[in-house]
Amino acid sequence: MEMSGYGDAENTTNDLDNYLCPESTSSLTNEAANMFRKIFMPLIYLLMFLLGTMGNALVLAILERCKRSRTTTESFLFHLALANMVLVLTFPFSVIENLAGWIFGTFLCKVLSAVHKINFYCSSILLGCIGVDRYLAIVYAIHTYRRRRARAIHITCTAIWVFSLVLTLPDLIFMEVWKDTNNRSICYFPQMGIHGNDMWLATRFLYHIVGFFMPLLVMCYCYAAIVRTLCQSQRLQRQKAVRIAIVVTAVFLLCWSPYHIVIFLDTLTKLGVLSKDCLVEEQLGTSILVTEAIGFTQCCLNPILYAFVGVKFRNDFFRILQELGCISHETLQEILDVTRRGSGVESDNTTSISTF
């Protein structure tokens, strides 16, 4: 069950022209793809599960620890980590699916497909909200937006989750478990193409436009204005204030852009906009498999980014270690002193995103 079933059924139903690839070519390619799927992909998903679970659990613990003093952006990052945590908990199912096909039934097929999509919609929209928050705080110096009461922030984040759930309703309704041409159970939309399930086509373009291109435009506009303002102000503290926001957004785009390019080409191919070619479709199938895994690595990279870039994240992490008895109070103070000297004027209580 690749995200929304995009990656596993390239030649499993009747295409627009109802053509078949040469058996010799298909068999060789399928054998290589099966080896790749059964050996490499389970290891990748298992590694992402271990790293993502530990990293995002740590992020959630640290942000929950300073719940009352969280900024608006840090609240968005909390929900981003929560979405990533839910996603990584589905990776064990992906490991088994790559080894044995989909064996978990129709209910989990629908639910886990929706979870994958919800994670992506939530991540992209939350990053767009972070971009807008930084834009208002730095370009227009509207600090009241950042200091909104927790109730208003909670309502905003809840609306994002609900909106993401609505966008995944087609997955919950139409996803099914059926056999492909290799007699392998897959979790996918029952039909594809312009004469097949129209909902499949609608979800793909929703995924492209609402989930990727619209948030991308918002983020590009906000951060372009932010960079221009920071270059004019020459204020070090303000430059630090947007550092993590830009880095996290850049990693998200770098991880997910290849996947969107590939599935967009796949969509055009299945609709007949691009000429059909057996080799191209087989390469697209493998590319979808690989680029989706690259996209999922984003949920494991964010905690690492916070650890290397975020000052307060590191300080709170060491405070948790001190509370657990792993380090002494004196060692903690030495670490905090080194951090303060290394960050110059940046204090541990700064409300900017760089403190996280």
C-alpha cells in the first residue's frame, strides 16, 4: 500500500489502449522490481520506523514539556511531529506488504491509505501556516499573531486535521484489496484511467494541487519576502528567527518534489497525454516506489534538523536527561553555558523559532 496506492498497480488493470507489454521484457523487469521490493524496501521502512519513532517521540515530549510557553510556530511544529509519528507507526505494515503483499484486509487498506494521505496534507498545510506565521512576524512585525491564545491555535490545527481527513474520504470509500497480474494482493483503487474510476483521477489532482503546489506557492512567496526583509534589516537575531522554518520547509520540498514529478508523469501517461511505452511505464513504477520512500524520510529528518539547528531543542533535551538522572546538574549548567556563549545574544527564553 504505497501512498494512496499510487505505486503498485501500473500494469494491473486495463489501460486506455488496453495493450500488453512484451512478456520477456515484463518478466525481467518484474523480477528485478520484486527483488528490490522484497530486500531493499523492507530495510528502508524498518530503519525509518526506528528513527522516526524515537525522533518524533522526543520532539513531542520536549514540546509538551514547554506547552504553556509554546509559540504559534512551535504549536504547528508539534502537530507536524504528531502527523509524522502517526505515519511512522504504519511502516511495519509497509514492511510486511513489500514482503508478502497486502494481507491485512480491506478495512486496514482503507484506513492506512488515508493515514498516509492525511500525513502529507497536514505536513504541507502546517508548513504553509508556519511560512505565513514567520511572514507576518518578520515582514510586518505582527507579533499578536504569534501570541494568540492556545485555544485559537488549537482550533486552527484541528481545522487542518479535519480538512485533511475530508480530502482523504475517497481513499476511505473506494480503496480495495484485489489481485494483480502476478496474483499478488494489493491495496489500490479498483480501476484506473479516464474510463475507469473518476475518483482516482480527482484524488490525484487534489493531491498535486491542494497538497503540494498551493502550499508550495504560499511558502515560496512568504520566504522570498522574509529573505528580502532580513537582507535589508541585517539583524542577526531576526535571521536566526527563521532558520529552522526555512530548513524544515526546504527539506520537505526536497524530499517530496521527486515523488510529485514522477506521479504527475505517471498520471499523464495513464491519461494518454504522453505516449505509452512499456519501458517507460516500468521505469515509472520503480521510480514511484523509490521516490515515495525518499518522501517518507522527511518524517525522520525533522528531529535531526531540530537537534542541529534548534538551540532550545538541545537545551530541553539535556534538561530531560538531567531530570532522568542521566547527567548531573553541574554538567547541565556547563552545557547551557557553552550554548549561551556559542549563540551570542540569543537567549534560552527567546520566543523566536530558532530557539526550538
